[in-house]
Amino acid sequence: MNSSDQPQGPLRSLDEWDEFVKTRYSETAAAETSNPFVAVNPDKKAEEFRDHEASARPSVKEFYRLNHTHQTLQFVREKKRQYLPKNRGSMGIWQAMEYLNTLVDDSDPDTDLTQIEHLLQTAEACRRDGRPRWFILTGLVHDLGKILCLYGEPQWAVVGDTFPVGCAFSPKIVFHGFFASNPDSQAPQYQTRLGIYQEGCGLGKVDMSWGHDEYIYHVAKDYLPEEGLYMLRYHSFYPAHLEGEYQYLMNDHDKDMFKWVREFSQYDLYSKSDERPDPQKLRPYYEDLIAEYFPPQLAW
């Protein structure tokens, strides 16, 4: 496989984006209720959201500027044509974890967790809470799509809050003002409420901004339960599962499945423990779990 071991973009590491979304959304995730598709804090003032943006590091702001400028409908469809044939090679899940671990961050290696440790920490949190085995496994693999960085993709095409393209951008998407530079903002057919879609068409018919969520969904879609696949595909779709946006594009099945996406958000956004998981000690358990659902080799 062709690879580049350095993430390309303004962020020092992908963790910088992770920390920003945790700061912005973790309070909301912690307050989640069983009431589907209602923003959990509807009285939150617009200036409170702007405060998060104002305090963001310049590198984070530049990341979102690039993301919101370049994530167009045309770009998304080009990336799907490029990656969905899954012809870049074959790897097993643990092999892919080790491959992701070659991603070099500029942060201090003595204090920051490795990529594998990040994946294991999420899975172990699910495991401690007694989640089903498929749920634990979904936690383990949910960020594996970040190997897109190793294929040479820029950071803004790998991570970031995801959103539909081909219709109006929700004002609740973080750093919404940067969409003014997106070419789709100048296309009237893409800037109505529904854009190119139909009311209640279902998210399976909606093109989402391209990144690690969509990629790992397609790699894993033949193997995990549907609930886990929703968790993979939409875990960064914060405008929907934490803000209640884009309900009009969803069908009833999406709304039912999104309870699992919201349930997973606490593990995706929780403040990670200082305790470092031991990959070699945990590997036998997780290799057994992986073999329960995945074949030895998968197409990527």
C-alpha cells in the first residue's frame, strides 16, 4: 500500500480535532436523553457556540476553513468513486490497527497515546460498561478509517464533523461561516432545505461529507450488525445526533437506529483516561472478538 506517515494539514495531530469536538460537544452528549432528535439543550444561546469557536486554536480554525471550503458534492462523489471499490489492498483488522499506528503525530510521544491505544481505550470503556460484543468491537474499529491519512489524504478529508452535501448547510454546524467559500454555497439548487433530496428519503440516499466515518462503514458493512454500522457511519454527524438537525432527510428507520449513534457518542466523546491500555495484554481478547465478526482479511 502506498502510504504517507505524516498527516497533511494544519493540525499538529488528528487528536487536536478530537479534543476540540470533545470540548464543544461533551456537555451535550452527557445530557443526552431518550427523546430522539431533539436538541438536548435547545435554550443554549448562539453566542455560547461562538465562544467555542473564538477560543479554538488557529490550527483548528484553519482546519475547519479548509474542510468547509472543499467538502462539496462533487468532491464527495469523486472520493466515493476512488475508495468504495476497496481496491487498495487487503488487511485484517488488527493489521489495520498496526498500520494506523504508523501515523506520526508531532505531539509528545511520552504523554500522548498511540493510535492503537486510543482504539483500545474506547473499546475498553464499552467493555467495562457491559456492552454487547458487537458494540465493543464497533468501538474498537470506529476510527480505523483514519488510515485515509496514510493514503495521502489531507486532514480535512479524513476527520471533521460530518454533514450532508447537496443541500443547505445547517447553521448549527461548527464554524458555519466558512461555508461561504464553498462553491456549493453559490449553487441555488444545493442551498434549499432539501436540495437534491426528497423529504424523508433516508440517510442511505444522502451524500455525507467525506471522511473516516464513511470509509470504515463501507469496509465493515458486510460484517457488523446494522446498529454498529450506523454507529460507524454517523458517529461524527454531530449536527444530527447531538443538535437534532436534518431530521427531514431521515426516514423512520434512521430515527430508530440513531438511538445507537447517540448511545455511542458518550464513548466517542468521553474524556479519555490517563491509564494506558496494554495492547499485547489485550490482544488475545480482541483478536478473538475480531474473528467472531470479521474474516482474516478485508478489502480496503
